[in-house]
Amino acid sequence: MHIDSARRDQLQEWEKELSAQYQRICQHELNLDITRGKPSADQLHLSDKLDGILNGDYRAADGTDTRNYGGIDGLACARNLGADILQVPSEEVMAGGNSSLTMMYHAVLTGYLFGFAGNTPWREMQAPKFLCPVPGYDRHFSICEQLGIGMVNVPMTEHGPDMDVAEALVRDDQEIIGIWCVPKFSNPTGVTYSKETVDRLACLAQIANPGFRIFWDNAYAIHDLEHQVNLPSIRSATLENDTADSVLQFASTSKVTHAGAGVAFVSASAANLASLKKQMQAMTIGPDKVNQLRHSRFFAEFTMLKAHMQKHAQILKPKFECVLNQLNQAFGDSDLGEWEEPRGGYFVSFSTRPGCAAAVVKLAADAGVKLTPAGATFPYGKDPEDRNIRIAPSFPPLEELDTAMSVFVLCVKLASVRKQLESL
Amino acid sequence: MHIDSARRDQLQEWEKELSAQYQRICQHELNLDITRGKPSADQLHLSDKLDGILNGDYRAADGTDTRNYGGIDGLACARNLGADILQVPSEEVMAGGNSSLTMMYHAVLTGYLFGFAGNTPWREMQAPKFLCPVPGYDRHFSICEQLGIGMVNVPMTEHGPDMDVAEALVRDDQEIIGIWCVPKFSNPTGVTYSKETVDRLACLAQIANPGFRIFWDNAYAIHDLEHQVNLPSIRSATLENDTADSVLQFASTSKVTHAGAGVAFVSASAANLASLKKQMQAMTIGPDKVNQLRHSRFFAEFTMLKAHMQKHAQILKPKFECVLNQLNQAFGDSDLGEWEEPRGGYFVSFSTRPGCAAAVVKLAADAGVKLTPAGATFPYGKDPEDRNIRIAPSFPPLEELDTAMSVFVLCVKLASVRKQLESL
């Protein structure tokens, strides 16, 4: 199906056929959901041995009684786990509670209210703002929006954020004080940042406001589907460029063990950790060390964590294949959409023809298939071209996903044809 | 020992004797700690069945798979547990993470950054401030101090904060926007607020700024030592006075199960919960529901929780008796200090003669007994009369506590005599 070259009568015929198909599907009264990147029950089951793993022994290897108060840095063995995931020294890691999102929120709060490492608190600026590679992760954008921090779109390329754009923006505006990055299997495009991108990001601090910070949300650090994809080290790159204070790295076990019941990690320079801790000390006596100990025992060696992630990959791979097969079959030879083939992570990002995404999401919803709201992957929920849709294949069982994708491709076709007819 | 009526030569003789005793004790090279309200290992052991209690069944009674994301209010059964502890309807309760302190921090943040229920955010005021009943809990004061919220001392009486003072302050200053309360077994004085105090607190909102909030930290709601002490319901009192929006209640299981690895609760009106959730939604996808389920199973009935608390009381009672016996023996017939006899909670609060507390803490430290820093129970760490010392009997084994208290009473005597000699 090539829309740009189709005549009006051809488009009208397609519209009629597709509408009829759509009407038949609506009669099935489906109730399917491919909105959020939630692990499936099969994946969650992989970690069910966590509860009970302590076997009455609540003492960590270093002698800490995890049942009592204290230790704002987190348990030493949990910090080691975070260090393995992020590939950094454990002295630079704090192990926290159940959510890296919460850690990122508090990190933004630290910059906003108090400033990092002696720099001006962002709230004292006229118009502090973050660079937001788009499409990106809606929950990053919500943090900025809540605190009134402005957001400036930077287009994603297949190598990461468009660094020409990012550098020009930072050079022009000294009130740009951060950038959101999901550097490996980017949410939602699935892209892993190239060495050049990482190096150029590490140099941003040389031209930016001294309070500028890269929020490196490495949510999918170990979430490869088949072959391991190597993300160049941002830590090494900043050390080489004398900009180590410009980056804060985050990870968690939420898509490793039980979602929302795991351990989150932050890694940063000594100066940044001191700033974070200063804020945290008024807020908490320390994280849940018992749960940290459970995770440390469950993954006593990094090889055990790697083997565990392969089991996840085995469950996820057929789901990604299902989505990609449907997209290839429907749109491989068409001008109806574009997508990446991610090698890990949790999403497939689909770009419709301009001005069609909201219509696709609406059609699918009316047919009983819930998609992430169009625009959600952009700051303020505004996709300037109304093109991006994030597909999350992980949660539903394979048959349901396949049905949902059949509805999805039909809705894309129908919305695209209607849009073209309108514009003729 | 009566210092006020002692002659100089008598004081000099005492000083000599006490100094000699002190020197002997210093030679023992003690290393004891009665600083913080931490449960002892015996107490923690009471909850060791928590890990493994799920027995592979991670599904809550309402069907929720606790292993996956979602549910910002917390699990229904966990909210019921919080409702039992705080004696409020479960619809008014959110169950959260491992720390009620963290919840209080976020609640203050909500008021400060965004305002509760449509009221002016506190940060937009000239000089927002909290009333702080003193002596009080240092971690409450740290939250205000970090955010630059002023603090005004209100003396504690044996019935709670001096309400004449509190009312006059609120009437005079419309930028008083909160008060910290530990209403049952107050930290550190052990006082439980009277019905009159609770009623008058519930009426403060009638004369205060509409954004005024009572932070009701009911940390020791079920922590009675022997007979149950009834705290009048602040919820009922505010409902009667049409001020239900003026109070936020907090509790946790930190001194019930494992400290820092439990579940925290907040209870408030619908309007306040909506404000809290608005802030939280940018910060978290939801709390650790697996741990909430563990707690709900461990305390399947409120009677089980009550029986559990009696076991805590059995461990704590001899420790409180030890402290009170030592104080009674040393100071029962003296003018060297005052204290309450708490019927629950975690502390004994001791007031020295004016100007002696810091000296006592220093003497004890030099003799190897760590006490909470003098002044810690006051905003900004400043006890205007240098009198209050908080004793935390729970953590050390009984023999160690007894030794620590022997050192303590000796240090009080020595510091008091020396102070009096100086002033003659």
C-alpha cells in the first residue's frame, strides 16, 4: 500500500474495505492493553524465590543487621550489585528503595532546590530547562513539568540524540541545566547511543552552565534480547574530558526481579553523591536493607544475574518478533510508517505518516485495544507531527499481543487512508 | 543531694568525690550507646517470619499481582492495616514505602511547592513557619530547616503542647502554616495529648491560615508498655469542628516489625490525599506491594498485631524500669533533674538543671557512653535553657543499659555540682 502515489478512487476503495474490516473487529469486543512496559507474569515468576531466600538470616556479609535502621548509602552488597549493572566502582553507587524514578525525582529536586556541588539552585534561574530527546519517556517529562522546569525537544537519531542540535542549544542558552537520556535500548525507539554520541554528551559540560547534569537513566542496561549490545561508558568519557560531575547514572532491578518491589541505584561523582545525600538526610533514615539483602543473595554472582536476564530474553523475544513480523508484513512495502528493530529493552516505537497517531490510538481504543496515548512520548504530551506511537509488547500473552497487533496495523492503514483522503 | 541549699564547701566536697568516681569509670573504657530509638535484636527477631511468609503466593486477596507495577494508593489489605493502627476509615489511608519520615517529607514538600487543596504554596509566603512543641523530634525539625521553613518553639506540658501559647502564636501570625505533633508517647517526653489539647488543636484551623496543616506523627500509636493509653481521635475532633482538611496523620510498622523495612501510612481528607497524590504521581509508579502483602499476611487480624505489640512491651518494660529506677534512686530526693514516667513509646526525657545538658553529654561521651547530642530535641539544635537530654533505652541489652545509666546519673551529678560552683 503506497498512499502518496494512490489515486482518489483507489483510496476510496481501500477506505471502504478497511472500514468494513474494522467494523467486524469492533464486534469482537476486545479488551487488550499494550500501553505500558510491564513484565509479564511468566517473567515475574522467574524471581519468586526472592521471598524466603533469607532463610532466617538477616545479617549481611559485612555484619550489618538489615532489620534495623540506618545506612543511607544502602547495603555494601547491594551497592556491588548496582556497580555490576552500571559497570562503575561500587564506591560511586548508592542502593536505594524500590524505584529509580523516585531517585531521579529526588535528584532533580536536589538540583532544583539546593543545586549540585555548590552550583546555583535551578529554581533561582529565570527559566531553567532540560533537553529532552524525543520521542522519550513520559515520566521523565512529568518530573520537569511538575517542577516548572522547561523542556526543549532534541530529535533522536539512530545513534542517540542529535548532538549538533543539543550542542547548539546548550551553547545558546546557559539556563539549559540538564538532559534526559535512556542510553541503551532507548525508551521508546530502542536505539543504543553510539561512542561518538556518548563522547559528545560527555563534552556538553564544557560549554554548559556549571550546574548542568546528564540524567543517564540506564533502565535497560542488561536487557539485551539476544546478543549483548555494548553501551560506551559515560563515566569513562566524562573522566577523559574532566566532566565527571556532569553525569548521574540510574538503574534498578524493576525489570529484573519484581517490578516495583526491587532495588534502585544511583551512581555519581563524590561531589554529586554528597549533594544527593544532603537532601536525602532530611527525608529518610535509610532504604529497605532487608530487600536489598534478598537481591544480593538472589544474585550472589554477576553471572547469575546474566543467566537470569537470558531467561527474560527467552520470554520477550517471541513477543518482539510478533510485533516486528506484523509491522513488516503490513508495512514492509508501504509508505505508512517507520520503526526501529530494537535488540533489547521494552518497546517498539512506530511512526505513522504525519498527523495520524492520535487517530490510530482512537480507532484502536474504540476497537478494544489500548495503546499509549499519542503524544505521551513528547514533553507536555505534544507530538508536533502527531506521528509517534509506543508499542509495549511485554505484558500480554503472545496470542493477545498478536490480536492486538492485527488491530493496530488495521487502524494504521485506515487512519492513513482517511487522512490522505481529507488532504486531497 | 540538694544543690540549691548546699554550701560551697559541701559542693566542693561532692565535686571531689564525684570526680574521683568519674575518673574510675573512665578507666573502664566503656563503649555504650543510648542515642537513638532503635529496636533491639530481640524485638526484631519477633518478625523474622516475614521473609518467606508469602510461600510463593504473591497475589493479594483482591486479586492484585503484587509483583508488578502500579497502585499508588498501596494495596487494599495494607491500607486496612494502616486504618486499624490509626483508627480511621481505610478509604482515607494510603500505604507507602519503608518510612513515614519520607512520607512526612513529601507532605511538607507538597505544601511548600504546590500548596494543599488549592491553598497558597508555602514557598510563596514571606516567612512560612511551623510550630514546634519542644522538646520534640529532631528529624521533624530537619525537614523544616532544609526547606527554609521557620520554626517557633511551643513548650510541652504534661497534656501536650501549651495550647494557650499555640493559639496566641497562630492568631498573631498568619504565616504559621503547620505544627509537628507526636501525640501519643510524645518523642521525647512520653506525654499523650489530652482530650482538651486534641480539641483545641482541631480548632486551630479556624483562626489559622487556610493552608495550615497539623502533622500528626502517630509513631507510637500501638506502642503501650502495659495498659492501653487512649489517644483522643484528632479525626473526630476535626470533623466536629469542620476542620478535617487541617490534619495529616502518619504511622508505620518500623517499630512493629523490622525497622526501616516495613510499611508507612498516611491518612488524610480526600482533598489532602488528592494533593499528595498529585505530587507523588511524578515521583513513583507505586510502593513495594510485595512487602505490603507480607505485612498484611503477618497481621491478618488486628488482634494478631496487638498480641505482637505485647511481646515488644515485655522486652521493653524492664529497660524502661531500669532507666526509671536509676533516675528515681539518684534523683528522687534531689533538685538535680526532672523527668516523666512514660507509659509507652521509645524514650525517657530528662531535664537537668539549667545550663547542664551539654556538659552531661560531654562527660558521658568522654566516659564512653554516647547520648543524643544536647539540643537535638529543639529546632536548630538549640535548647535555650540547655536542659533536655533524650534517653533511648530500647537498643542495648539490659546490663549495658544499666551500666550506661550509672554513668549517666554520675555525669548529671558532677555537671550539676560544677555548674553550681561556677555560679557561686
